[in-house]
Amino acid sequence: MEGLRNDGRRWNELRRIHCQLSTSGSSADGSAYVEQGFTKVLCTVTGPAEPGSRQRGRSDGATVVCEVYFAAFSGTDRIKRGRNDKKVQELQTAVQKTFASVILTHLLARSEIAISLHVLSQDGGTLAACINATTLALIDAGIPMADYVCACTAGQPAIGLGGGSGGGDDDEPDPYLDVNYLEESDIPSLTVATVGGGEKVAVVSMESRVRIERLEAMLAVGISGCARVREIMDKEVRRYGKEKLDGTGE
Amino acid sequence: MTSIKRMLADAAGHDSITSKVYIRSAKSGKVTKIVREIYLRTDIPCSSRLCRVCLLNAPVDSSNRSRPFVLSEKPAGTTVYPQGHYLMPDTNIFLQCMDAIEHKSAFYDVIVLQTVLEEVKNRSLPLYNRLVSLTKSDEKRFYVFHNEFRQETHVRRGQEESINDRNDRAIRVACKWYQKHIEQAAASSGIRAPAVVMLSNDKDNLAKASAEGLDCIDLQNYVKGLKNSDELLDMISSSLQDQERKANRGDNIYPEYFSISKMNTGVRNGTLHQGTFHTSTYNSLEGIVGVPTFDKHLLVTGLENMNRAVDGDLVVVELLPQDQWKRQSDKLVDQDTLTKNENADVDEVEAIVTERERRALVDEAKRIQRSQDESQKVQPTAKIVGVVKRNWRSYVGHIDPGSVNRAKSGGQQVVFFRPLDKKIPKIRVFTRQATQLLGQRIVVNIDSWDRTSRFPVGHFVRALGELETKEAETEALLLEWDVQYRPFPKAVLDCLPSEGHDWRVPEDKSHPGWHKRTDLRDLLICSIDPPGCQDIDDALHARLLPNGNYEVGVHIADVSNFVRPSNAMDSEAAQRGTTVYLVDKRIDMLPPLLGTDLCSLKPYVERYAFSVLWEMTPEAKIVNTIFTKSVIKSREAFAYKAAQMRIDDKSQTDPLTEGMRILLMLSKKLRQARMDAGALNLASPEVKVQMESETSDPASIEVKELLETNSLVEEFMLCANISVARKIYEAFPQTAMLRRHGAPPATNFDDLRSQLRARKNLDLHVESSKALADSLDACVDPQEPYFNTLVRIIATRCMVPAEYFSSGTQAYPEFRHYGLATDIYTHFTSPIRRYSDLAAHRQLAAAIDYEPLDESLYNKDKMDAVVKNLNVRHRNAQFAGRASVEYYVGQALKNKSTEEEGFVAKIFSNGFVVFVPRFGIEGTIRLESTKTFDADEYVLELEDGRKIVLFEKVRVRVDVVKEQATGRRKTELTLA
């Protein structure tokens, strides 16, 4: 299709992003809900709190733990993913490692921060949505962090959209920003997360093979997407903060 | 607890997002509901050069370029739309009239809606591909408008609205939008706006459109307003043409097909079977369907059971009860004799089985009952209950002169079209140019085959020229075998090196071309090829090493250096798949600049090569193998004969000749080793047509001569192919480009074995290729030296064809090449003329870390698609080559009636097949009457007491006659 992806976007367009803070109210210390296209993730954060009875917590900082739950109805086919599912474990590790490095843990010695993520619907970019939701929930919980961690995906189509005039065959096709489920299953894609919307990359994860020359362009597109995700998240945080301060909220 | 409240209220602000909901049901019976987002936009241009607004908003890509606008500012007018018009056809128009739409004289400035494009894609992939290539070409000005993604033209399916209705509405909405948009654009520049014309044949849709004030017209009326309306109207699918006639048609001749779900369930339960239908070469009333559940093919006899299936269709069959099982017919039946007096125009009183056919079938049934060893030879029979996938294509042939009503000068009439391919039934064609088309080679497409019609109905596509002119016949042949023969498009030629013929291997070794390349220019390399060969793929060398072993090198043209993956030239080559050799013409896979010059390993010049270097012991055992890209300089290009003479000439003792002697010595050992492993030595009747150099008319026919040097080259090429196959399989176990040759099922040899047993008291052992090779060697008749060759020719036809595959699709034991008796094989040695070799080159280059592998060569799906195409192209190229030889043999023997010696290769109750070795031709001789036929002894006694015996010699007269059925000059054999 000329110049358009299968859902009508162009190569450099994000999907609709909707985010909301404090969705679980008082039942958690912080919570957030993020939709990127039809990928929907709910995150709740408890902590900083005393660690569970077993561990005693690190004396030099806080421990971050993460649990991910996939709703059985979240994908096209109904699949139950258990605790030991490989995909679940990978997601948990990725989120836990990312935030352990970004949260200012030295300020919260001997405490535990528990992140719990519920994936309600999957339409591509699950890891990115999980990271974005966690960032917002941590902000809602008031946990000190270096900056926003914003994530986005980028894919590399084999054939270009031919949006240009020449459309010469020697041109490398433009990478796709923010791939949806169909694209994710079709073309190689990566997830990248940056700290503060700059060029400081916190996470890069890729599960498919791609030519090494194409990687740089994909990363660049992904990083630019992260900056735009940050703007959207920042806007929502400020709106929510203002609402709270104005006392117009509940 | 607060709830997350958003969605509908929130989404209202976003009218630029909508979702598409659809239900997908899998074959397993599972139903999935899928919801996808759609982003609606306002920046999709109308692409009319009239419009300024869209030009300003035109989207750009990452390098800030936008597409040029397609639709011209002054589109052509017709009588109905004198102000000019843009066309907006609906889906059915594309499905039924693609041939007319592709015509050069009309159908310019066409808006292809996304809705329509997707519908076409779902209905017919080949037509979709043709439509896409139309939209890509600059000359026809086809523009794909993404109406589904444009906010104003997106249409939501209403409740209770069928998908078809919704799509029709989408087309009307898009048409309306375009009309307004173009009017505005034209008004701002003060021109009279061209009309936007919706083209449809759906009466309902047309009525609704005109009610909405749209310009709309049906196809017939539209085409009538064009200049060459007669020709264009002929090209329109007949299903549109005789819609009215269809309504008042007579009785159904054929049984109805089962519904798709009934067929699916049946196939799943095992009550029905699915397979490809093949019409018998000798009997047009009989065909076979190979299904996995039975060893033997299922026999389908009679038109009613064949139920409108055409050769190559994927069909579903139902087994007939056992008491109706039969032997394969031993009669020659041909369409001609059955349907001689039928009139194409008459379709009311056609009975399914004509009297003549019925008699033929009854005769046969009687004969079977008489036969003795019924149980052994009887085959399960089946009837076709549905067609899963049609294999219809364009057919080349001519109009049956008998069916044309010459008196009727103007107006439409129905005529019979006789395809060249005898397996295809006659096709009824509606035409307004019947008298002009007589005596022409024409192309016809099948449109449909209704239950009420005895023959399929088709439409005229184009005329190739007079029958029997060289140009028309060659083009007919290429079309018939789907060989892409048009000149290379500009995009392909743009990929060639800019230096053209002046390209040289760079002198400076620091040039990137020399990167990781070995300098082999000092080796004494030569090439040995058929005389007059221009595309030299391979060259060889050999020399003695100090340790007593030999170094042998095979050097292959480095085509992958010039053809980069996935550029236009690569796609074109992948599409063509192979170079096709005809008697008087070569249809290249690569542009001639590469094939005959830059890649070709011509003598005395430096060329890039891909070399395989072995160290071999004097017993021809490989000690070590090295693969490397190299630069070589061939010292000489020999023809087989010249090389043979050079080797045989004892007085020549220069190092080059010595090297060739080493090669010959080693090749004999390699060959012996291969034969010991059980490689088959099969025969095919190959002849060569000598052309007169001045008139380029065929002059004489020669049987191809085989010299030792032929097999010298062959052995080393096989050896190189095997070495490369191992290497690329090791590097890419999932996607290596390999070639396999399956072991033929033992049942394929049943006929031949029982014939040999009965006639010669010989047997074939078919357990392994080794056993077969040995028993073929034993098949000799001391009195008749040619008998062995004849058996080999027949045995070759029992084999399954070799095929390309990517290594991930088969288990390792299946990699075996039966004919060559090797466990793994690929094609590496002819990259100029075969795409598979080019792919192998790229994979080998990656395997030796020369350059990274392109994505397309490690992607399983893409490899599968490439391989599938290659197999088809390879087979077609072979058929086209053979057909070309056949045609020229016919031309060479024209007006020369000779008596020749032939051998009986197959025998029927009313005729037999004779093979004439001198001309490499095979012909069927039909006999009007015979005395007795002994099916078990394969003896046919003629009225005059002469006996025709299988495998025995027979004198035949070879004449060339113009065949009525195909309009082509063909050799005809008669008993002398």
C-alpha cells in the first residue's frame, strides 16, 4: 500500500496513546492505566514498604520486584500464561531491571517497591506499554526517579511504503514507528526505552533477526518515538497534578 | 475504588480513529473475532494534476519527497463524457475485464479504490498482481486511492448491511467525494471539471448511484463509446456478455458441485479426496487424480465424472463403488473424433454423452469384462464433486474454421477455440471479429464453465499473428509455457554497471572489488562448452601438486557480484527463474550485458569468479576443499569437440593440454565412483536442429553427439554442486537452496515391468537406484542395440521430476538425489542462466564470510516462495525448449516424406505409439480397424495379418501435415 501502513498510519506515526493516573485509588500506593492502540496495561505499585518477612532488604537501597499477569483474554487466542511462562518471566525481568536502575533506590534503604502489571489486551508493543504504565504508576506513588522512562517500538519492513517520488530500489525502506500486532508478527522489530526522552537508552530488546546495517535507523526511529511518548505522558501527569492541586478532583 | 472511565465519551473527540471488526474462521473450525484500529486521515491526495490543495498537503517520506500526481489534468473524453473523465471501476469490472483494461487503446486515468483493490486481492491473486503492476506503470495512469483511510470517504458498515452492500456504498461515497473535490479544484483554476465515472455492471448499484447524482455507466455502454469497441468488447469476460442468455438456458448437463463446507468435511473425514486432476495424453475422456491415501492414481472416466475439471485443477473426488472400477483405457480417444460435427452456437440440446462417446465407453466396458487378470490391473475410479482451485490460464490456439459462420459478417457469433494443448477442451468464444481471426494464432482466457454448457466459455485476449509464421509461433510457444519474454524494463537496465561493456576488473588491488578476492590470474584456466556458447558460466583448471595430489579448480561466473539482492534486476531474474533456450532464440534471465559479457568467463580477459578448489588424490578422492571469490583469466574457450581433439592430439604437450588430460583422467574416476554408488544413466531423445545460416530456416536434424569432454565438464560440475550443497547446508540448515530428486514410487514402473516381462522376459528391480541402474544395464536385446536406449527413455518417464527446495522443508534423508545417487545436491554452476544458482552463490558467499546474507535468503517463507516459482519456471523452460524443437523438426521435414525405422513404445487396442530415433520424434498411429488385440502379450494384429508388437521395430512413413486440431505443422506417422 502506497505510503500507508495496514492501519492507515504513516511510517513515523504513533498510535493513539491514552494514559491515566491513579486508577486504582487507595488500594495501591500508585497506579496507572495505559493504552497504546489496543494494547492495554494496568499497573499498580506498592511501596516503598517494609519488605516481606523472608527477605530483610538491602541496607544500601530499595529492592524492586515486579510481577506481570496476562489476562487469558488479552490476545487473539485464549491463552493462560502461568507464573513460569517464559514470556512472563522475561517481561518481569525487563521491567524490574529497568526500574531498579532508574529509581533512586539509595534514598529508600531497606524497603521494597512492588510493581504489578496486568496486561488486559495485546496489540503489539506489550513491553513498551508495560514500561510506560510502570513509570506513571511510580510517579503516582511518589517514588523518586531520575526521570521518565518512556518506551516505544520500531520495526523494519522489508519493502518500503514507496511514499517518495523516486522510490528507487537502492533506498532502504523507512522503519515503522510503534508497530501493531500485525506488523509485529510480520517484520523484525525492537523495543527501546529512554530515560527522560533524551538519548539515554535504558532498554533495548529485540527478538527477531535483522540486518545489522538497519539497526541504527530502527533505534533512531524508536528513540524519537520515546521522546514523543514522554511528551504525552508528561502532559497527562501535569494535567492530573493540576487537577489534584486545584482540588477539583474527588 | 474509582473506575476507569473513558472510552466512548472520550473517543467521540477522536473521530479520526475507528476500528474494523471482522470475524475470521480458521479451517479447523475455530472462529476468531478480530478488532483492528484504523487511523483516518485527511492528507491522502486525490492525485489529480488539477488539484492544488492536495499538492500542498501531499505527504512526504523520511527524505522529504512526495509522490508525483498521477491523473492527468486533461483526461480523454468519450461520446458520453466529452469533457474528459476519470474512471472508477468496481471490483467486478477488474475481475472480468482485466484483459480489456490492460489494452493500450483505452482505460487511462483510472482511480482504483482501496476497497476494490482489497476485494480483487481476496478474489483472485493473479488478477490482483496484474492490477498492481498497472498501478505501478507510469503510462496507464492508474492511481490507488486509499478511500478506507480518508476521513471523508471511510464508510462504516451499518447494521443489517451485507459486506457487499457496504463496499458498494463505499465506492459511491468515494465517487461522490471525488466528484465534488475535482469540481472545486477545477473551479479554482477555471476549467471545466472532468467527470468522475463509476463503472459497474451491478444494476442495483448503478440505480443507487444515479439517484445520488453520480456519473455512472455500465461497461458495455462505456466501451461502445470507445474507438475500437469491437476488439475491446471481445476481450470482456463472457460471463458479463451473456448474462441474459444464461437466465433462459436449458437443462443442466453436469452434476452440481458440492458446497465448500461439504467438501472440507468430506476431505477431513476421508470420505472425499483432494488432488490435482490431469487429463490423459492419449484419451481426452479420461484423467487421473493423485491422492495421498491411495498408491494408485484414481481414474476419472467420461465427461460426466470429469465434471468440468480442466487439466491441472485442484479437485475433490468421490470414489465410485468397487464394481465400477476399471482398467486404464487402452484406446486412443481424441476430442476431434468425438465432437467433429458440433456447433458452437447450439447449447440447448446437447446431451452430456454424445452417441459416439457412449459407444466408445460401452466398447470399453465390454472389453474389460473379457480381460483375464482383471484384479491386477483394475484401478479405482472416482468422480469429481468439486473444484478447490482452478488452474485456468491464458491458452494459445486458433479458431476452428468449421465453427465460423462466414456468411454472417458483422455482429457477434460464437465460435470454437482449439487450444494448442490437447489436454484442454475446446473453448466457446463470443466474438465480433470471427472472420478476421480465422487463420490467426490467438490467446483466449477461460471465464467459466457452467453446468448447462458442454464446453467452457472464454473470451478473446489478443491475436499473435498469422498461423505458422515464425514470430507468431515462437510467441505462442512462450506464452503457452508462461515464459516472460518481453524486453527488460528500464528499472532493470538501470541496475547494470554504468561502464557497460567497458567494465574491467579494477587494476588497483585496493579497490573494494578486490576485497577478500583471491588472485588466480596465473592459473591455466579454460572453459569447455557447446559450440557457439556465449554465456560461459564455468571454467576449469587442474595441476599436479608437489605432494603427488592434484589441485582441481572449478570457476563459476560471479554473477552475485553484479546482481544485488532485492533490486529490480534481482526481482526480474527471480521471476524469470531461468534462461529459456529455444532452437533459434534464447530468452535470457539476465540482461545480455551481464550474461554474455561482464559475467561470462570469456577467454583472454580478466573476470570475477567464484572458485571451488579441491585437492584430489590420483584416485579422485577429495582431500580438501576451498571456496573463494577470485579473479581469473581464462586462457581458451573450447567447444567440446575442439577440447576432445586437443586432448587426443599426442603432439600437444603444453601445460594447458596437460591440465585438461588430468581433468579427463580424474573425471573418469569420478564418474566410475558415481556409477558404483548407483547413479542412473537415463536417456532422453535429444536431437539438434541445424539451421541454415543465411535464411535461418531449419535445414537438417542431428542426434546430439556425446563426447568424453561432455562428461568431463559434467563430472566436475556435479562435484562442485555437491561440495557447495554441503557447505551451505552446514551454514544455513533451515534455508539452504538445495535440489532433490525423490525416489519414484515402485508402482510407476508397474506397466513397464509387466511389459518387459511379457515381451522380453526381463525385469526391472526398482528397490534402489543402484538396483535399477544395474537392471537397466541388463536390459539388452542382442539383436537390437537400440532396445536398451528405448527402455531407458521409457524408464525416464516413470521418474518423478527433481525439484528445488529450501533445506528446512524436508528431513535430511529426503534430500537425496535419486538420479545422481548423492545424499545432497544443489545447483551452483550456472548462475548466468539459473536463479537457483545465484541464490546458492549468495548463500555460499555468506557461508565463507565474504558478505552478509540478504534477509530474503534466510527467511523461510520467502525462500519457499522463490523455490516454488523456480520449480515451475524450470519445468516450463524445459517444455518450451522441447516444443520449440518439435516445431522446428516439423518445419525441417516439411515437404519431405521419408520412410524410417521406428520402435513401438506403447500399444493400444486401436493404435500404438512409435518412437523414431533418427528425428527424436514420437507419434501416435491410430488404426481404423484391427483384427485382434492381446492386452497381456501386447500384440496387435492388423487386418492384413501384420502384427504390431511392443518394443519391436516397425517401418513408418514420416510426413509433415498441418494438424487440424492445433493448426500447427506437425510430423505425422503412418505405417509404411
